[in-house]
Amino acid sequence: MSRPIVTVIYAELTAPVVRAQTPPLLRAWRDAGRRVDAAAFTSPRALFAPGARTAKRNAAAVLAAAIGREPWLRTHLPRDIGLTGLGTALATALRDRGDDDAVLFCRQPRAALVGIAARDRMAKHGRRASVVLDLRGLRDEEYLLTLGKSEAQCTASQRARLDVYRTQERDACRGADSVLCVSRPMMRIVKQRYGLADERLGRAPNHSGEARARSSDDAEATRTKVRAELGVADGALLVIYSGTMAAWQKPDTSALLVKALESHRPDVRLLFLTPEQDAAKAAVAQTGLKDVLFRSAKGDEVERYLCAADYGLLLRDESLVNLAACPVKFGEYLACGVRPILTPGIGDQSDLCRDAGLGVVIGLSDVKNAAKQIALDLARPGTVDAAGRAHRRAWAEANITPGNVAARILEFVDGGGRA
């Protein structure tokens, strides 16, 4: 009999990426006949702050809908104190819920450390739970990128936090039964850092989400309708920037790139789809770019706007963070037929765009030359026409839907081999 899968989440229950990625996987496993469950350790803020309480309640409801029962929730202590004790509590909860032989699918290192403690506790009572660390990023490198500093520039307190992140990741990777990565470069980095055997490493990308406009007819009808709402002509070129205005997403460079593209396509329009519209307008004001569209959207509305676009911007600087990454946005673009514009060295995605013809890869050392590369891409058949959009939607449907990725993960956790 197949073992149940219990997802373990620590401090990230309300994070948008968790809500977008985790419940669809659980729902897909459940639809495939697997018993699923969820345990989440939430911030102490959720006990007191009204906004945090509401966010926790809403996120828990989404998780409950995916697993068909209420998830097990517990508040964690500040500053990651007592992870082993939380593991003991989790072991008791798993026994009470009938999950003490489960695969603990632990999102990120802190959740895995709790899961490892729970597994070891249950092993003393003859139970055979196992831990899969679902590693979505390199936390120490992400922290440095957020700070905008090299390690040598960090303060003493920042270096202390960096050491904590590194210790947590090391102990989680070495203590878990297996580690699931989002890209081949991440697998290589984890293997080099922690000396893990090949059979303990697997790979599964972030899934594309559950796009409603799956068929070509639906997607093309949505495209026509939204472009009319935006005032974008049928034949005009629409480039979309989707996301926050975080500096590492290069919003300023994105606007400059579209400005340079005007010399090749005077009809190009840029759509900034972001919750930070004032910051987006400030970025555009520095470029002289006119007729820019600014919108904010949530949930299904994001998909509607994506369906209207021809190209989607996904620009990053070269770094270990981006080398190991698998941006959720990449799958969202493809599922809606959008052709990604990427920089080199983004996980598996940059090479995939070249090999499968899914997008265009550009350098940013010379923005005018990058715009020329896009213009050349535009001249090729099957890039931003209906056939190209259909090709990208079909590729996403065949490779990165929640069901596809869930099946890939199951093959890894059940077979003990490469995913």
C-alpha cells in the first residue's frame, strides 16, 4: 500500500509562492488516489495581528480544500527556537492522524529539520516515516542578494544570520532521506556543498499553475477580449512585466529594453502587471517610454492579462541564486502562450528556451543589441503568432502542469531514484 504524503510547512503558509505551488500538488496526489495531509507551523504574529490572522485563516482554508480535511496547525517559536521540540509534537500529531508511516514532504530547510526530528522520534517506536527536503532555493545566497551586499560587506549580525541559514541548509540536506531540487544546476550545487550521493537527489520544476484558459480557443478568445479592454490593437506587440518591483527582477532594465525595441517595432506597448504601480511609473519615467499600461491583478486576473501578451520579461543578473532557480513566472508565461524573454543562466530555463524554441535568450550588456535580438526573433515564423502560442501552451500542458509535476515527484519518492 502506498504511504501517505504529508507536506510540512514552516513559517511560509501565507507566502504567495507556497499558496500557488503546494495546494495544487496535494490536490493532484489526492486525485491520483494518494492519501495526503498537511502540517504547518505558523508565525506567532498570526496570534495577535489581525491581518496576519486573516491571512493564516485563508491560507489554511486553501490547504484544507486540497487535502480534504483540516490541516494540523501549530505556532512556532520566534527565531527558530526549539525545532527538535516541534518535531516531537509533529510526531505525536502524525500518530494521532494515522500518518506515522508517511513521506514527510518538507518545504525548505527549517521544515525539514522539524520533519527529521519527527522521523527520528517515530523510528524509536518502530515507525518508518521518511523525509524529503523540497529545496526551492539557496537561502544564504538569496539573503545576500536581498541585502545587495557581498559577504565581506555584511555586518556582524548579518554574518551571524548567514551562518544560521547555512547551518540549517547543511543539516537539512544531510539529514533528509532525499533532497528534491528545482533544476540541474541546483542539484550540482547541493551535491558539491554537502557530498550527497546521486540517488538521494531528485529534480522537479515548479509547476505552471492551473491555467483556466487551457484550450487554444479559450486562450485566444481571452487574448482578444483583454487586448480590447487595454486598447491594444490586434497586430500590435505587447510585452508584459509581471511581478513586484524588486530590484533583482530588473524593472528599470525591462523598461529600457522595451524603449530600445521601439526603433524596431514602433507599435510596441509595455504592460506593467504589478502591485507596486507608483514604483513602476517612476521606473518608466526615467526612460521616456510612452503609452505604458499599468495594472494590478490577483489570482485568475493575472492569467487573463498574460494571455493578452506576446512576450514576457524574465530578466536576471548572473548569480548562484538565479543559476539554481526555477522561476514560477516561466511556467505561467508558457501556460498562457507567452514567449519568455530571458537572460542566460536562469536554472534550466535559459537552455530549455534555446533547445525547445520556447523563448528568446538575450544578454543585457548592450540593451540596443538585446532589442535587435528580439526583433530578429520576431521575424521568425512560430514565435509570437497563434501557432507559437499554441506550441507553448501545449508544451506546458505536457510537461509542467501540477499533475505532471506531482507524478514526477511521486516517482522519485516511491521509487527512490532520480526524478
